[in-house]
Amino acid sequence: MKISKTVFFVFFVTLISVSSVIAGTNTPPKPMAKAAAPKPPDVPIDQSLLLLVMAALLFGTYTLYQYNLKRKASV
């Protein structure tokens, strides 16, 4: 039973993939004229990056500590 489900899934995914490829356009789009690229938004990603890294390290340390406490308690 499990093999037939796997075969059906593979067949279905292959069918979807092939139909997506066939449905695509045959000709590539025409190149755009030389225009100025749009300006990226003025939102710096590194504004609070240090704070984010510190929070991630603290949360990771807390999670590992809790995991080790539970593991020791079960022994």
C-alpha cells in the first residue's frame, strides 16, 4: 500500500512539473531598454543587528540549558 502511494505521489509531481514546463512561453521576453534601476528602499537592515544577534545567542543558550535540565532529570 505504501509503495502505491509513493508511486502515485511521484507520478503526480512529475505530471505537474511537465505541465508547468509545457505551459511556459516559447519565446524569451524582449530585452528592456536601458533604464535606471529602481532605487532600493531606505531601510537599513543592520540598524539593530547586534541586538538581534545577542538575543539569538541568549535564546539559544537558554534553550540548550533547558534541554540539558530535562535530559538529566529523565535519567
